[in-house]
Amino acid sequence: MLRVGIASFAGQAHLSGARDAFRSACLMSHDRNAKPPAPAGSGHTPAAQSTHSEINEFLSKVKNLAPATRTGQRSRLIFALDATMSRQPLWDTACQLQADMFREAGAIGGLDVQLVYYRGVGECRASQWVSRAERLASLMEQIDCRGGHTQIGKIIAHAKRETQKSKVQALVFVGDAMEEKLDDLCHGAGALGLLGVPAFMFQEGGDVIAGRAFREIARLTRGAYCRFDPGAAHQLAELLRAVAAYAAGGLRALADLSARRENTGAIKLLEQMRF
């Protein structure tokens, strides 16, 4: 059992604010870049090549988003992760990288983060809102990954409930699979989009079905999608820092982030967002 700071939530809230159009948009949309789904029983489709161009695409989409909050104000970011059994290596990496989000946002206006994760049979939990990296790390260290199916719908429904209480600037989700009805996820994403909460969907690996779902969720919430290489901590770190900067200070904060970096791929990508 988990100790202090973690509260359970179950089920998806009724999404009365979403329209049937979101369901139609999901069914009618076609991603020209995605491959056809793998045949049943074939397993996950592996990534074919490096993902630098996809990170570039993600960052390009971010530049079209409106500022999340004014400089000087603390922002709220939901940090959601898949904690099923296969995700233990990524979980350990995320424990270390989450501090970077606080550092980037701290110089702008501060960041409050809520950890949300799912694992096992129907278990989906959310932490308290925390304002310090060490506190979030402590919460994450108490959690071990367990086998189970994805529960992305619960993540989306929870984000909706939280922003109805107090504005959430961004939802970040990191995972590698999707085992739910895409129709239902799109319906929930549409409702979240109506509330102005962009979902930043980060996919580890190259599972085609997950990639298609993540793209649709990002599109319907006016967020962004990006795939990163399995085990590539530096790629995930760049993405988390970029979203934290956006959540805390909008596009100008991303430009400032670019100016502070040394010669890495992230600098060149972020410099494209200058305005």
C-alpha cells in the first residue's frame, strides 16, 4: 500500500460538456503518417529509426499554442504516467527527470505538480499537489510498477475534474501503449479541450495503435504529441523541460529556455519558437 499523499480515484466522470462531434472527428480523421495497425497477435510494432524529427514536430506544434499563464504566477501541471509492469525502467528515469520541470518553471513563476498513475487491475491514483521536486520524488519512490491494462481514460477524466476546481495549465502523459476504446478517449479529450487544457502525449517506442491514439488526444485538446526512443532519458528530459516552461510562462519562456542551453538539439528546436 502507498503511504501519505496518494489518494485513489475510480471511474470516469460523465462528460456532459463534450459534443458528439468529437466522436465523429475521431472516426473520420486519418493520420497520413501512421502505419496500419499491426495484425492481432503480432505484438508491438518497433520503432524504425531515430525520433529527432518527431521531437522537432512536437516542438513546432507547441509554438502555435497560446501562453498558458502570465509570468510570475504559479502554474499547475498534471504529470501522468503508465505504471504497468513494463514501465519500471521509465518510471525510474522519470523519478530523476521530474526535478528538471521544477527548475525550469521555478525561475518563471513556479510550478505545482500532481502525480497521477495507473497500474494493476483498475488502480488509478493521484497525489496531492506538490511544489517541490524532492516531495514529488519521494512520492514516486514509494510506487512500484505492476501488471495491468492502460487506463488513459481515467487520466483524462481526472484532469477534467481538476481543472474544473482550479485551472490546470497542462496535462503531460508518458506511456507506450493504449488498450482502450479510442472512441471513448476522443470523447473525453474533446471535453478536456473545451476546458482549455492541452494534453502533451509522449510515447516511448513505436507502437502504432498507441501513436494513433496519442495523436488524436493531443489534437482534440490542442496539445501536442511526440515519440521518443526507448530508454532515451535525454529526449524525455528535453520534452518535460519544454512543457514546464510553457506551462509556467508560455512561448516567451520557451524562447528564454532556448537561449540558456548549450549546443544541443533542443536549442535549435526551441530557437524556432522565437517571436
